[in-house]
Amino acid sequence: MLENSKRIYGRKATCQTVVAGNSVRVASTSYNLRKFHNLIKRYLISEFASGAGSFLDLACGRGGDIAKWCDAGIKSVRGFDLSAESVVEATVRYESFLAARPEAIGNFRVNFEQTDSIGRDGWACSEQFDAVSCMFALHYFCGTERSTRDFFEGVASNLKVGGYFFGTVPNGKDIVEHVSNTSGTYESKMLRLERKWEGKPAAFGSVYSCTIDGTVTEEGSDEYLVYSSVITTVAALYGLVPVTVYTDPKLCSMLEGGQTQSVIFKRFLPTYRPGTDPSMTTASQIFSTFCFRKKL
């Protein structure tokens, strides 16, 4: 599991590809998908970490959420990633951000750090945080029951009582549905999924490959199925209880069921412009949001 994470999750394996130049971004086949996913992240951060004094981002990648953190009024952020290269790039992006927005200097501190300890037994920072996030990377830590438990134990130990742990993840049930045919694959213009597990899918360690055109999953990556019922059970072991009610109407409008659906995994509900290839909608809808709160 850790070797796969070193190769993939340090690159923030979904929709945060760093593409040079606005013209290139717009031309990208995944531009609208990435824009939609970034909006969901922005609203999630605002919903569950607005005004936080301290914030921890696990699998921070190249620092694509710096502006989102600042705009949410977060005072101090620590971002951890396995990839030293990504940490260097994220640090450069933070410095560039401060140069462009000097009013943030002194009011918004971010430190990016490389570590290979996330998801390992006993991992904890020297401080606890008001909120913790893991965007598009939780599934890389679910290779075994032990690694999943270690991950959630680490989250809980780093989170203050009453604090939120939230993020985005591919919904295991949706993945299984897409690859339940005899070939074990799903393929469209934007999305390709391939089943790699044998027999029936298991609670832990069921491997599949995901490729999304125009993103950092363009070459495909090995991922593990994640089920809401499974991670809810594991999270409960460490005092983390699910949050199913979101209050931001803009966020709710982008998720299936919004406020009314009391489920842990809230599926992305994109509304792309008319004429958009339907496969872009399908590529978004394999993802869901989640949120847990540390018991008071």
C-alpha cells in the first residue's frame, strides 16, 4: 500500500494537475471537471474549516488548495505528503501566493512537509488541529484493515475534540457497479476503470485501476475500493462519528441529495454545460464527499 501511495498520491491523484498557462487549462479535456471538483473542495473547506486556527491536510500534493485555505480564513496549515518533489513545489506555490497577496503575510502560515508515516501505526504530530482533510487520497490507505485503522487512528490523534475530518473519495459501490460486467472494465471518452481483484470485492484490499483523461490519473493508477459503511465502522473505533447534514446551499446543490439525503458518502452532482460529453459527468459521479467529527 505504501509503495503505491508513494508513486501516486503525492501527485494528488485526481483533478489537480498543474498545467502551465490559462490557455492550456481551458483547452484541457478535463478543464470543466477539474473546475467543478475544485469548487466542491472550496465549499467543503469553507463548511468545515472556516476560521480554523489550525488545519492539517493529508496528501497535500502540490499545494493546489492554498488559496482555498486562505479564503476560508484559516490561520495556520500543515500539509503532509509522501512526495518530496510535491512538497518542494507546494512550498514554491505558497511563496508565489504570498507575493501575489501580500495582505496574507503574517495572517496565513503554511508549512509543507514530506513524511512516509501517514497511515502507519502511531503516527501523530506534536499538536492537534481544528480540522483535518484528505482530498482524493483516502482510498490509497485502504489496502488492508490494519492500514485503514492506522490511518483513522492517526486522524483522530491529530484532531481536536469537536473538530472535523472531511474530504473526497471514489465511492466503492459506484466503482463495483461500473466494472461488474464480464470484462471487468468500464471505458468511455473521459473515464476508464479496470477491476483487478479476484472473486467478490472485499471490504479491504480490492484493487482497481482508474484513468481520467486530462488529469494526473491519465496513465491509470491502482486504487482500493472504499465503502462508507466500512470506514464508518473503523472511524467509530477512534471516536469519529459521521456528519451527514451540510449547511452550505451552494455545496448541497453540487451533491446528490444535498441536505436532504442523510448518507455519509454524498455523490458529486455535476451540472456541466449542454453539449458536454456525458462521460465527463460519469467521471465526476464516481466521487463522493465525506465528513466525520471527533466526539465531544
